Amino acid sequence: AANAFDSAVGAWVLRRVLGTPIQFSSLRAVVVLALGVVIGTNAITAIPGAIMLTVGWGSGLLGNWFLWWAGDGLGMLIVTPVILTWTEAVRRRPRLRPRQVVEALLLLGCLLAAAPVVLGPAHTLVPSGPYLLFPLMLWAGLRFGAVGAATATLIVAAVAIWHTSMMQGPFVNLSEGAAFAVRETYAFLAVVGVSSLIAATSLQERQEALAQLRHSEDEKRASEE
């Protein structure tokens, strides 16, 4: 019930602010999701879940609230953009050139090869650690827009969460315990997800503005002729 309440309130805010159908191709949409929903309304809707955990298990209310808020917020930040961007892409049905398909497959291969190394047991062999993935995330966002950034974030999140759940990878410190590993993983994924989405939507907005400007100039020249 508490998770359904989280989702319903978050969806209501997105529809109220961004309109229907929701388009996740602007910097404003990223800000609304990250600040308005993930941080804002999620902080309020996490209270019922935290209360139920406290009543059911007798643990601290503040700690339960933080875990609920962080877990649900990370889910919103990672899953919601994937659903929205792919829905929009299916609706628009853009045509991909063969070169773009090859580039997308190359990017996917690089992500699938690099993520298990830098986020798994072999992470000590990579000096730059998990941040080696940032260039790949930017590649996904700058070349394939919000749908590329969201999909790449989902892949990285799946690999990171899997290895952390197995107490492996760069976010795990056995002396600190599981809670420390969870917080570190959440923080990394939040930074990766928001950064790639901001880069993707900012570039997409600029490209759309330039396209509209060229279209206006063409119409003006046509009317003058």
C-alpha cells in the first residue's frame, strides 16, 4: 500500500507539472523528477512505510524513513526515465541509420564489458574505480539522448546492485557493514543517473531549439521570396 501510494503521488506530480503525455526530453523534466518527486514528494510519502516498518519490527523511525526514502527514490530515478523515454521513442518511431545501430551496439558492448569489472570483485585492478563508467554514460546521453542515458543508467544500476547485494565491489567495506555499502551504491547511482540525464536533455533541448530556429529562418526566406 505504501509503495503504491509513493507511485501514485509521484505520477500525479509529473502529470500535473509536465502535462500529458509526459515527455522526458527536457532539462525541466529532469529537475521535476529529481527534485520534485525523488527528493520532495517521496520524502513525505515515505513516512507511512517507515511507520509500518517501525511498528512491525521495532526499529528506529528515522532510519526506516531514510531507507524507504532512498530506496524508493532510487527506483524512481532509475526506472521512471526508462519507461518514459522508451514510451516516447516508440510513439515517435525515429529511424536509426545503420551507423547509429552499430554505434549503439558498440556502446552496449562496452557497458556490459566494463560494468562487471569496475563494479565487481575485480574492481581493485582498475585504478579509477566505478568512475571509469562516466565517459560511457556521457557517450550514451550525448549520442542517444535521454533514452540512451536512461537505458545505460539502468544497466549500470543492475550490475552495481547485484554485486553490492553479494557484498562485492568498490562500495563494500566489510568493516562498515551492509548499510554502508547500500548508501555508497545509492549515492553513486544517483550521481550517475542525474548527470547523464542532465547532459542528454540539455543537448537535446539545444538541438531542438536550433532546428526550430532554422525552420523559422527557412519560412521567413520563403515568405520574402
